[in-house]
Amino acid sequence: MPEALDDTALAALATQLPAWQVRDGHLVRDVEAPTFPAAIEWVVMIAQAAEELDHHPDIDIRWRRLHLDLSTHSAGSRITDLDVALATRIDAIVD
């Protein structure tokens, strides 16, 4: 089972993943695509990355805006290395 990140590792995320925020014990990011079809393409690519990692985010889509919420349920819905790995993959897709 993945281990939740400690406070030092969580603090380091500000440098490692500057587009993400730690909010209520989850790793979150909001992004806006140029078009609705582009937002859907991002969701598909994120889903593929999630399947490869066997770690799945919560995604809320509203027109061109995506709200991404990452935590590891098996670690008490806290942030683990799995979330960091998926956030890094997501950054490569949306940036």
C-alpha cells in the first residue's frame, strides 16, 4: 500500500509541482483548454496515463475547464507518490 507523504514532502510539492495546490489533503489543479474538444482530448489522455499508472483522478469538466483532484484512497485519501507521478504526467499533457 502506498504511504502518505509527510509534511516535508508535501511542502516540497510547491517547487516540484508549482501548478498544483495541496487543498484539504488532496493535490488539486484547475486548467482551461482552448476549446471544449481540446478539453475532452485532455481528459482522454489523462485517462490513458491514469490507466498506465493504475491510479485514477477525480475530474470535473465544465465546458473548457477541468478541475483535477488527486489523492490515494488506499492511503486514507491522502497524497502519495502515486499522486505526484500522475500530476507530473498530467502536467506534460496540459502544459
